[in-house]
Amino acid sequence: MSRRFFEAIFEAKQKHRKNKHHWLYNEISLTKLLKETGFSKIYPCKFQEGNCADVALIDNRPESLFMEAIK
């Protein structure tokens, strides 16, 4: 499916901006996007685990996808 198709779905105007999703990524699609953007070392992480010093403070949704990348 094309990027335009997904943009039409997820960019729809919503009343609650806080919960607005711009894209629905999975590990494969996010890895591809990060590579296209110039990141080289890309890997998935578990909830509140990773190399970011404050990861336990910023990860607050255990059901989310967590990835780290180095440019």
C-alpha cells in the first residue's frame, strides 16, 4: 500500500490532538524509514530498556513499539 493511502487515514482531523496518530509503524516499516533517513544501527528494544539515559522516564506505554537508532 502506498504512503499516500496511510497518510489519508492517519492524518484525518481529530478533536483530541494528544492522541493523534500520524502513522502506524511496525518494526519493519520503522526500520526502513530510519535507514532511508540515514540511520545505520537500528534495533528494537523492550519497554523501558535501551541506551537512552532517561528511558524509564520517557517510556510510558508498554504496548508501544520501541526502537533505537544511531546516525
